[in-house]
Amino acid sequence: MSPSLFPDGGWDVHHHIFEPSRFPYDPNRHLTPPPATTKQYTDFKLKTGLTNSVLTHGLSYGADSACLHTFTQDLDPSTTRSIAVIDPETITPSELADLHKNGVRGIRVNMYRYNAMHDVELQKLALTAHARALGGHCTGWSMAFTHTHPEFWGLLRPVIEDEVVGRGIRLVTDHFALLKGWSMLSGFSGVGVPGDGDGDATKQPGFDDILDLVRSGHLFVKISAPYRVSMQAPYFEDLKPLVRALFDANPQQILWGSDWPHTPLMKVRTREEALKETPYLEVDDMAWLRGLRSWLSDQEWKTLMVENPQRLYDW
């Protein structure tokens, strides 16, 4: 990739490392990924020209984040921050302080553990439990929260404002908040995206609620893993209206992540499915990055790839 794509450096704020030979997976995991090592990710960074990253704890490891410190050291702690998964019922202030000392700058909420992927009331309980566990101990940390129902965001807003943002925690959601591009909404994967009518992805349930949260500064959205919300690989042209709407709402609240090594789509799996090794998706990351860059101004690109992640994770 041309070095000019990242003249000021570039942050990947969502990637994973899976090394089950060194750190075994949780027996109650929802997915069994193949190995994806620190060496392989370092090669990916060199290939793309990215300079910094945020290692996101893989849910296959459950709430045991012991591997994060080792993986961060292997990747380079001067350029790597991390996001942990915690048990909000047992975590202590001293354990949170140790995580911070080792480069952790936030947590992610495991909806699978709460059987909450499709239940908004259980999601409220999970958000509240994690926010209260962080309490005043980790002011400024982020809390990542992803689910498959964009239409839930309006119902979640009171909890977000009172329990999360009200405690000084920055809320983040991954993968376009799982708002879908026109191709996935319609089942059409060809080239060409209508600008209105049934082809207008901005009319889908939850879109206005998410934009309101972004506009108010109460929600960061990662424009990551476009293959989870669009069928138009490798450039995902139908996501341009979503990207533009998010930037126009509040460019300070938008982040980019690769989702490397590209685990399969989110779903609730049977026990048998969860324990069977599932291959990664084939993704042309460089094509997606080039396409995304063409939709943004120079300043928007710098805001996305450098300024926002520095502000959120590098303090």
C-alpha cells in the first residue's frame, strides 16, 4: 500500500489475537477461531502501513484477560493499547489499576455471556453492571458494546446517558452499529446503489437513534468489518451514505478498525457449532481502505485514523 495513505500514521482500533496453544480458549466460548498470531498481525500492520493498534480481547477467551499483557508485549507496548473483557461481579479496583498499567484503556461487554444478544432488557442490565464495576476507578475508559438490533438504541438511551456516560465512560459500538448497507437490506450484491426509495439505507430502524447519540457525543461508532453489513465487497460502495451520515453528525465520534483476522458474522451458535473451529473470512483490507479514503477529506481522514483514536485510547 502506498505510504501516502497514512502520512500522519494510522490506528487500527479493533483487532484480535488468538493463540490457543499458549492461552487456551474458554470452555463456554461462542466461537472457536483458528490461530491468528502476534507475528501475523505485525505482518498485516506492515503491509497496510498502520502504525498503532488497539488489541480487542477475543470473546473466545471469556472474561480471562491474562493473555492481553503477553500479546501487547509481543506486539510492542509503545504502539499498542488493549480492550479487556471483565467479570463485573468479581473485578476489584486493584485489578482494574493493573489492567490500566498494562495498557488497557477500556472493556467490552460480552452479550453472549448474558444471553442478551436479542433481549434489550438484559442488555440494559449488562451495561449497568459493567458501568458500575468501572465506577470512578477508570474514568475516561471506553466500554465497547455490540449487538445485532440497531432498533434497540432508542430504548437503551436512558441507561447510556445515566449509567454509562454519566459515570465518565465513553461508549463505543463496533461494525457500523450493525446498521446495514443497501445491498444487505435488499439482498442485492451488484454494483450501483440507488439514492432514495427502497435503496435508502438511512431509513432503516435505529438509524436516527444512533445518529442522535453520535451527534450528542454519547456514542463512538467504529466503521469496521464492512463485510458484516454489506454484500458489495471489496469496496462496499453502498456503505458510503452511512459513512457520510456519521461524519456529518459528528466527525469526532468515528473510529476505524480492521476486525483482523476477520471472524465470521455474529450469531448465537449451538454448543456443537461453538466448539468446532470456524475459518476466517477472506477480506481485501487494502481495497476497503482505499475506497473509504476516497469518501473523506484530508482532515476527515486524519480525524478518523489519528486524532480520534489518540484521544480515546492513548492518554
